[in-house]
Amino acid sequence: MIIRATAIPLACYPYSSTSQIVHWLTRYQGKVSTVLKGAMRPRSPFLGEYDLFSTSELLYFEKRTHTLHAGKECAMLHRRDRFRSDWRAMQAASYLTALINRTTPEEAPHPELFVLFDELLDLAEEYGRHTNFVPWAELQFSRHHGHTPHLADCVLCGSIKELRFCASQGGTVCAVCSRKHKLPMIDCAPDVIAMLQTWLRADHPAGPVKTQLTPRQSLALNAVMSTFMMYQFSLPPNLREKLFIQA
Ligand SMILES: [Zn+2]
């Protein structure tokens, strides 16, 4: 069966000297993998019709027996050129792409995830160079997956005294509970927790990217978000570190 799909590449690998395997997030079919035969040849019709961080229309033959399908045609719909010249924005887009690739199972349709990814890439073109963009995008991604961090009070007893962040509990835990249960905690001052709550409610990054963070706030915020993402989505720590080393 031939499928026509709106699709964004998640990863591209060489398959032979002239062909490529491309994993895509499609709007209605979920994550699919295709072989693009001859895609690396100089006069291939695939040339320039797909790229990381770009949205394309993809035509492929669906194989019933396995999950590697045969790409037939491809047409670029939205190239997102900014990522070619804005290196920091490209780093943010690259992290979001790796995040979606690692957390999305194959062939499980999830149209809302496609919409979110498409929108986050559009926003990353404009706001991705700001260091606050990725934590904001991570909060939106977590909310989308139903893993919103719990930040209002202690996850375990509801107290609002001396809250710290505990990734394994999915949010803030009070000093008493953290001692009682010997939980690994990240020190997180009330101003940082309040900032996370504000960013979580912000549907657009324009506000969050304007927030000026002190070095202490920036350190705490990134410690919280990197442990939270690692724990909730089983990410390797280096996925996010690469992004912030140069920040
Ligand atoms: Zn408690």
C-alpha cells in the first residue's frame, strides 16, 4: 500500500554507499522508517527534498512484514533555513529531535505529538538561540506526555515548607519527607520553583526567553530539568549536556 505522509526526519543513516535510512515522525502514522534508495546519488530526486528539522511530504510503500518501508518520493514543504546560519538554534532543534526520536515508539500514531514537534521546531528557529528555550520546551513536552512536574507542594505530604526537587518523585518534596525516605534531592530555591511554574503555564516561549537568570538560578534550573528529563524519559545524560556546555 502507498502511504502519503507529512513527515519530519528524526535521524538519517547511510544504508549503502548510495542509499539512506531515514526515521521520520509523520502526522498520522507515527514514527516510521524508510529506505531511500539512491538518495546519495548526485542526481537523486530525493536530493534537497528532505533534511533534519524540515517538514516534507513523503510517499512510501508500506511493507506488511517488517517496519522498514521503501521511500518512493519526497517533496520539501517547509525548510526552516534559520538552522543553517544560527548554530545555537540548531543545537536546540537537534536536541528536540533526539528527544522525540528516543521517546517515540515505532508505528504508534500520535498526531498531537507531530503538531507539537512541528510547532517546537518553528519556535526554535526564532527563540532556540536563547538558553531558556530548551527548558521551556522540555516543560511543554513533559506536559504533553502527562509527566508535568509537580511543583505546588510536597508530592508525598502536601507540605509547602522547605521544598526541594526530587526527580524520582516527579516533583518537589519537603525536607521532612526527603529525610524520612532518604530521597536524592536537588537544592532548588523557591524562586527557581516559581520560575518553573510560570514557564510551565506559558504557551509561548517569548516570555520565558526574556527572563534574566542569575548564575545560581541557571545552574539550579538546568540541574532540575536535566535530572527530571533523564529520569522521566530514560534519556542518557550526554544528550542534554552537549547543548549546555557552550551556553
Ligand atoms: Zn513532605
